[in-house]
Amino acid sequence: MSVYLDSRRKTWRYDFQQNGNRYQGSGYATRKEAVSAMAAHKKRITMTRMGFLTLLNNRLDYIKAYHSDRHYTDNVYMSRRWARRWKDFDCEDITTADIETYLIERKAASSPETANKDLRCLRALFNFGCHPKRRWLAANPCDGIDFFPESRRAKYIPSREDVIKVILAADPDTQDYLWTIALTLGRMSEINRLSWPDVDFQSETITLYSRKKSGGHNLPRRVVMLPRLIEIMKARYVKRDKEQPLVFWHKYFSRKSGRWESGRYTDRKRIMTGLCKKAGVKYFRFHALRHFGATMMEQSNVSIKSIQSILGHENRRTTEIYLHSLTGSEKSAMGVLDSVYGESTQENKDKISGNK
């Protein structure tokens, strides 16, 4: 620990070590200023010493408040693994070498893609603590760690025949759910939040809300309802439970309250596994319906700007990832889906009934 004069720059600087880390400061006009700055720096380090679990819980609370349900769920899943490993650590005691060792183990146990996802989220976790508004941490141990090379694969996009087979293999309520995703290109989380005030039969539009926006705001976008979707929504509206505002909901046993409750779905991923198997097609997830619809529009020469608006993307590059090969143009774009699904639905119904 020392305060000394930098003879070359004619200014004072300080240099000290604490908890195995080295800290420096320079550019002070007098020795007194350097001593005062060093004392403040030491005090800040002492005050910001934080347990890893404390940082983790604060970050999860922030994600839950400002980000999408999916992002929160993904971080909870990874956080459980991090907590088992570093629950007894202070953040300052977790080194870059510790993070690298963990990531190498994740790569060996799973894949480079999984390890890279952990790295992105860990980096965000420590950056959260380093943010100037908080200053809980002095440094991010993830800084300087490179991502592993990944083997990029083209996303699997099911054929329209396979999409229709899966929809027809579902029970009536799930068919409505799948058609709503397919005919709005909505995200699963957006459809799960859909309520009757968001369905406007007069203007024939549905309003979807997405939190995948900068700032974490729940921002709306209106999507044109196609004839098939209008028919589905009207039928569900007639049969709706007037005390339940959600379009799609379920009854479930709540471990927290110890009784049966009703509410929106949080996740319905398992449905697709059974439906794809029942339909005899290669497995795909709900999100593939968005990719499929975007691809069909592109192949029908719909402009990227219209597709971007319908998908609810802020960045055109995100929309381009979806492409593999409320204005009038958007209404025409949605019409492409109506014709694509209409033709295939009738073909598959004929095959099932034995008429073809």
C-alpha cells in the first residue's frame, strides 16, 4: 500500500492490494488528494462486498419485473446450478478462472451452445452488480472470457402438411390454441396472456403484448384476424366463462395455496412432444410455427417490413433470421397464411375421412 509521486506526469497516484486484488488510482494534484481518494476506494470496496446468493436473488427479482417470463424462467434454471456451486462465496471471491472452469465443465456435459448461454447470463449477472447506479461490485470476473465456437445449424422448419397433421391430432381446445399461434404468428407467452378485451371483433384484429422490447415495457401490436381465426374466437367467446377474462386458461393445483385454482398457462411445451408423436411427424416446438409462417410469407413475396411488423421484431436482422430461402400490406401478408393453411387443412381432412 503506497502513495507516491509520478515523476513523469508530475501527479500523485496510489496503489494498494485488498482481498487478493490490486487497486490503483492516478492523476491527483497533491499527496493529500491521493490519500483521500485511496481511503474512499478502500471504503467502497469494503462496503460493496456482497454474497453471491444476494446478488443472484436481486438479479432474478429485476428480471422478473422488467423482462419476459421466458427470460426469467431460463435464468432461474441456470441460477439453481450456479447457487449450488457458489452459494458460500462472496462475489469478489469468484475469479475468472472459476468461471472458465465452470464453463468448460458445462461444455463437456452439454454443448458449446449451452456453455455460451451460461456465459452470457453470468456476464449479465455480474454487470448488474457493477452498474454505476449500484456499484455493488468493483469488477466483472467474466470480462475477457471468450465464447466457445459453435456449430451453427439451420433451424428446422416443418412442412405445412406436418403442421396441419399436428393441429388435427390435438383436442378441440388445443386446436384453437395452435391455430391462434399459427394465424397470428404470436409467441407462446403472448397467446397465454391473451384476454377478451384484446380481441376486437369490430375491427377484426387481435392485440398481442410483448416484453421482448428495450426497457422491458409491455408493448402492444395489432394483428389482423383471418376468417378462420374470427370463427375460432367467436365460438370461444360464446362458450366463455364470463368470470374468466383470459381466452386460454386452465385449472391447476397450486402448491402455494394448497388448492385448485384457475389462471393462465405459463408453459405448454410438453404438448408438442405428444402431438408430434401422435401425428407421426418430426418433433417441432410452438416457435417453429412463427418461423414457418414467416417463411411462407417470404416465399409469397411479402415485404420484410410487413413480416417484421407482424412478428413484433424491433430489429430487421431478427426477422431475417426467421426467413429461410396495421396497413393494407400487412392484411395481404396475413392472407397468405389463410390460403396456405386452408389448402393443406382440406387435403388432410380428406385423407383422414377416406375421401382421397
